[in-house]
Amino acid sequence: MSAATCPEPTPAERARSVLSAAGSLTLTAQGHRVELIGLHTVDAAARLLLHNPPDGHLAAELAVAPHGALTALVELTDIAPVAVRRRVRARLALGGRLTALGPKALVFNPVRAVLTDDEGSAVVGLDELTLAAPDPLATHEAEMLARLDAAHAHTVAPLARLLPARQQLRATAVRPLRLDRHGLVLRLERPGSHQDTRLPFAAPATHPGEAVRQIHALLAEATARPRSRRLPTGS
């Protein structure tokens, strides 16, 4: 399969995956900005349930807000779990309305989302966001990539043999950048630049165990090829 035809998650799917995997977010309402770490969950409709920040500022603002709601902005950052140049893979900004849910919780109802990455920005409407599902590997990706990178000489270096020779020119390092149901994305780093290339799975993975089997299949294909002298085998 050529790079041009490799399937990629849609912006809506990537947005839902960022929401699913993120452990922290920034919430801004009424000019008040708070960082929430481990204080949110996401439901099937992409609504965020937030534990009320300890300072109580937002709860107080909601108590006197018209119709009991505030316009709010939620921002999340998708960071690569391994050491690569420019570790921020994407930024997700959600605009919507914040309401209270009892004395200790808030609900954020998104209206639209903007996903920004190296390819640019994509606007995701509420219908797209609601209908999209997070990638089945989203909450396992960080651990799986870290394990791949830890066994670099036996995993990432052989997989790099599957990349076109022209992409390996002047590469100084290769790292696993992203993993989703469609495949594994490797980042080739060069002096002053980098390039990301997807190694597609033969079929979409529906759970982590299946993704592991697909990676093993890619490794079998890679190790059957001669080693290129262009790409470094170390980290």
C-alpha cells in the first residue's frame, strides 16, 4: 500500500482519541483559566464531566450566570510518549457551554472542535464529534509506544527497513510517534528537520492484542529485508 493510500483517522476520530486519552486539560471561562489534572471524564456524546476545581470560582460564576451556563473553552494537548523532536503531536480546542451538575461537578457540552497538527487546522462540528468514536488503541497507545521504543534495536530499527530508501537519507534517528488501528507512524529525524511515515496494518486492529500481532507481522516482513546502511540502527 502506498503512502498516498494509507488510511488515516479522520480529524473527528483523532479529536475523540485525544479526549479519551488525555489526563489533563485547561478550562477557560469568564476570563478565569484553570488546569485540571485527572479531574475529568468523557461520555459517549463527547460531553466532559469535570470535578469542580477546588477554588470554587467557576461554581460561583455559574450560580449567578444567565440560564445557569457559561461560554467556555477547553484545550487539550496530545504529546508523544517517547522522546522525539517536537513532542506535541496535536492540540485540540473545544468551544461550548459549561453548566453545573450538583455541588461538586460541572458539565462541558462542546459545540465544535478545532484540531491542529503539523498538517494544519481542521474544524470538527458537533455532529462529527458526537458520531466519531475514539480509536480502540487510544488509551493503550502510550504504553505500547514506550515498549516499542524501549526495545528499539529489536523493534523500531528493523521496522525502519520498510521505509523507502529515499526517506532514510541523512536520517540520524527513528522513533515510534503514533499508533492507531490503521498502523504505526515512525518519525525520521534529520539535522534540523523530520519526516513522519506510516507503516499500515494489513487490516484495522480492533484491540491492543490484534495491534501487537500486526506489528509482529510487520517485523517479520522487515527482518526478511536486507539492512540499509542509510539508517542508524541505534537510538
